[in-house]
Amino acid sequence: MVFKGLFAANNQSAAFENVAFGHSHTDYIIVEYSIDGGSYQNLIQFYSINTSGIYNKSLAEDTNYDGIGDGTVLTGDFTVFTKSIPETGNSLSLRIRCSTNGSNEEFAFDYLQIFGDSCVPLIITTNPVNRYICNGNDTSFEMNASGATSLQWQVDSGSGFTNISNGGVYSGATSNMLSISGATASMSGYQYRCIAYYGDTDCYSTTSSATLSISNMTTSGALSNILCSGNANGAAAVSVSGRVPPYSYNWLPYGGSGSLATGLTAGTYTVTVIDNIGCITIRNFTISEPSPLDATPSSQTNVTCYGGNNGSASISVSGGVSGYTYDWTGNPSGDGTPTVAGLTAGPISCTITDANGCTATVNFVITEPDMINSTVTQVDGSLTAGQDGASYQWYKCPDVLLAGETNQSFEATEIGDYKVEITQGSCTETSACVTVSTLSVKPTEAISKFLMYPNPSSGSFHIQSALEGDFYVVNLLGQVVKTFDVEANIMKTITVNDLQNGIYFVKHRITNQSQKLIIKN
């Protein structure tokens, strides 16, 4: 059963006294009860409270029953006081004892009530348990108590337990199951308990508290992009906080099942993180790569002449990461730049390295024309250069230019050493000197430069020439058998009775003009 009543006192001008403070008299109000005619027991009592020296202002509830007010102070307005009567029986008696000794020591009480049943022990049969949920999810706390007439859920968000009202995220605040809809991360760590009442609020039992833990996973990431286009050395790592460990990882389209994914090519990757209670968070990574390092030949100049070193090569580079270096094989002139020169015929390559260490190689084959054939073939006094399709200039060694002798073949008109300068394109080669020791013999041509008679001749013949100079007689073997000189336009007789019968040729040394001579001795 429960006692409830209204009490007030003059706390403005009264001076309630207490022997505990040295007074000769004690002022008080005492409510007592008796069960089934037994002795009276204190239910609630009020004594002066020493708050202002010897003369006290008012009365206050004596909560520990030591004759000194230490609880709620009575004022001029009525205050409700409620007390449980712990004993049970068939009859109940109440009495009020009070004492004052001053006219201004005023107090009052009113509306004294006895109601309800006796407070019986409440047994909590089910305590709420800790809950682990994902951010934004729903959950509930459940309890059960035998004999409870009402229930009240409370929450401690960090500053003590307070009653919960239905509304917002809460429902079932006065039932055995408190439901929470859409719990937020800020509620993680909140504690919940339920008070089970029997009758009035002074008869209750409290469950143990349960903690709400919310997995509010957040992620941060780091990645390593690909240095060289086409490689598979990218990496991505994810760090997780606000989780309920342990946790698992799943990378897509690939990457493994750890917090670090390696061996990645360029593209987008998604990692799904799942904690111990099934909460999920997702993070995306984009692995990038530079454009392909592209190196191509931009120009090539081949060697002009066989055995020369005037070739050159140049490359053009794009893509990759700028800051290129160039390494040509053989360290030619210009090594370290896109263009090299002074090259001989043959293969050469350049390795280009960009700022990321990526490489590309360009290969060249520098060509040269075939070697000019500077050999000379000799048939008697006839010389022929071995190179076809070229330009020619014949010389009498060492360096006497033979004017007009620019054919591939040359007919020597006198014994001596000869060479030929052969030009093909912009290339020139000079043959070795060839010795002519036998002159060629050719049929007589109609020449008006000199006259010779009689022909056939026996013993001698006469010769008159518009050309002066040396003449010589050669046999059919090309051998010179006689030489003589002639003055221009002066008849000269030449004796040939020392020559055998046969056919000979008389030649002018300088012009190489000749006529056939028949000797019949």
C-alpha cells in the first residue's frame, strides 16, 4: 500500500527549532502507521533544517530518521509526498504527531490518502541484451518481469538515464519491447534499461542495462597508379574505421580478399567491406596509367658512298611521362638527343626512357650503295673500267688528265701506265694504275689528216701529214716495230725493207689516227 499527502510550512517568517542545534525545543511533524493494532512506526517525518544559523526558516523531510531535516524543504505551497507502507495485514491505522511553540511557526497538511496494494517483490525474468547493428538499421530491446503492472524504458545517452517517450526512432516505450527504427551512428554506445512497476512508482524493479553498438563503417583509401602503360603493377588499399571486427574484403573485378589489392591493371575496382555483424560499406578506386610511350623513326639518311660515315637518324617520341632520355648504341655524335649523325652503314638502335622509367626502342638499318668496281680489264692496249653505268675520266699516271677520254673503255696510243676515275652519283673511286706494254691494232680508217703511198709498198713509202709529231708502225700483234717523226705538210720517205711482208698499221701518237700499210718486199 502507498501513503500520499500534501504538506506545507511557513518558511518566510517562522523559526522552527531543533534541540540538535542547541535549542530547548524541537518542532516537528510525524506521520506514523500501525498494522493490525501493533506499535506505530514512522512513515514520514519533518524536522527543522539548519540552513541559517540558530533560528531556522522551515521544516524539511527527515529521510534517514535522525531527527534532522535533510530532504525536501516545506514551503508555503503544498508539496506531494508519497511513501510505501512495506508491511501487510488486515487493518491499518495512521496518526500525525506535531509540535511547535511559536505563533508564527505555521504548518499545514491535507488530502492524506491510502491507496493500492502492498508492494510485492517483482522478478525480472528476462533482461535486455546488447545489440550490434548497422548504421540506419532497426533493432529492439526486450525484457520480461512477473507481477509488473506498468513498464518504462529508459536511455542513458551519456548524462544519466531518462525516461523514453514514444516518437522519433522509439516505439513501445512502455511495453516489454522497445523498438528503435533507423538508428543513427550518434546513438552508438547508448545504454537502455526498463523499470517494472507494481502499483505506484515506489514499488519497482529495474533490469540490467544493455548497450547499443552501431557499426558506422567509414573507409579511406590509397592507391598506386601504373607507371608504364599496359603494365599490371597498380595497387589499392582500404582502411576501415567504425566497424565491428573481424571483417572481410571482396575486390571486383579482381584483387583478392585482403585490405590491399596488388597486380592491378588500369581500370575501376570496387571493394566491399563486411564487418562481423554483416554491415557493408563499398569504396571505389580508379587505377590510371599514362598513355603508351610511342617512339617512331622520323627521318633516316643513309650513307652516300660505300664506306662513308655521313648517315643520320632521328626519332619522334610521344606519350608516357615527359622528361625523356635517349641512349643510342655505339655513342654516335648526338647521343642523348633525338637525332644522331656521322653514322656508318649498319644497324643502330635508340632506347628512350621516360620520367617513370618506361622504355621504348627504335631500330634503324643505315644502308650504303655498293662499292664502286674500280678494277680495270686490259686487252692489249684497250682498257675497260669494271663499273657499268657510271661516269669516267681516264688519266695517264700519275695524274695527267686525258682530255676527252670519258668512256668506260680507253684505247691507249702509247705504252705507259693508265688509271680511270669512276663517278657514280656523288661517289668517286679511282682505279689502280695499269701498265700498257702492247698497243692494240685496228683496221685502217679513211683519214684525211695524212697520206701514205705507195701502198702496198716494197722497201719504202712516202708519208705527208697535216699533223706533225711522232708516228709508229705496229704489227697485227699490236707490237711497235718502227717509230718516226713527221713535220706538218712535208713529205717524208720511210724505209721498211727491214720489215717482213705483211699487214701493218701506221698511227699518229697523239690523235691515235691510223692507216693500214701492206709491205711486199
